[in-house]
Amino acid sequence: MKSRMRKLTSKWSRRILALVVLVVLSTAIAEPAKDPVSGSGSSSAISEYQFAGSATLVIRGVEKPADLLVTLLGLTVSEDGVQHVVATHTFTFTDGSGSITTSDKEIAEPTDEPGLYTLNANMKVVEGTGIYEGVSGHLTAHGTIDFRALPAAEFELRGSISHVGEEE
């Protein structure tokens, strides 16, 4: 009787273990790999609601220069001068491989120097073209925005993306 119970228990243990392995493997296969992203950029105002400039992103260890267009969609300013901004960033890679667009929530806080603000952004990757079609992910940006002359921003970013396409 004990031998029969051990065999039954052993069979069920193997089946459960196999099921767990299948679930783990299918989850790993179903989720795209996340590629780390880092980079930096700068932009200047070209209108009341847009900034243009350039950036260099590092994706999978490869530097990817890009033209940058930032569009301001909404702005509120608190009593203490902190600016809460809703914006998009579109990075169009100069090698022709495609583009990545983000939807952002940004906070610009005044510094001790009038007209100079620290800038922090949470950037959700929402769209891609070319080899970045189907892209998703999250980036954060930290930098400054200077309103003392023509408004200009500088930033560094980090995060990760998942995408269907392959790098060249």
C-alpha cells in the first residue's frame, strides 16, 4: 500500500512540476525582452507649444542619434511656481530605422536662480514606427529648463523598452 501511495504521489509531483515549468516557460516566451535605454538630449522652443532638438539614445548598447520634437499638451502652475506639464516626445532616429513616441508627465521646479528650473519627467512609451512598431516601455528624464532667454531644455534619460522589431 505504501509503495502504491509513493508511486501515485510521485506521479502527481512530476505532473505538477511539469505544469509549473510549462507555465513559467510560456510566460517567459510570451513577454518580450526588455532592452535598457539611456541617453541625453536638448531642445529649444520653436513655438509656444513645441520644442525641437536632438537626442542620442543608447538601445542594446548601440548609440542611436535622433531628431527630437516635444509637444506641450497641458500646463498648470502651482502657487509656488512649480509647473506640471503634460507633453509628448517623439524621437525620430536619423538612421531611418523608425521612431519612438512617449506620453509624459513632467514637473519643472524653480531653482534659486531666477528663470532656471529642474526638470523631472515620467515618460510612457506609447508608439513606435519602423523597427520600433509595437514598442512599449517606460523612461525617466532628469535635467533643466532655462527660461532666461529662448526657452531651452537639457536632459538625461534612463529606462527600458520592449519591442517586436530587431536592431540592425
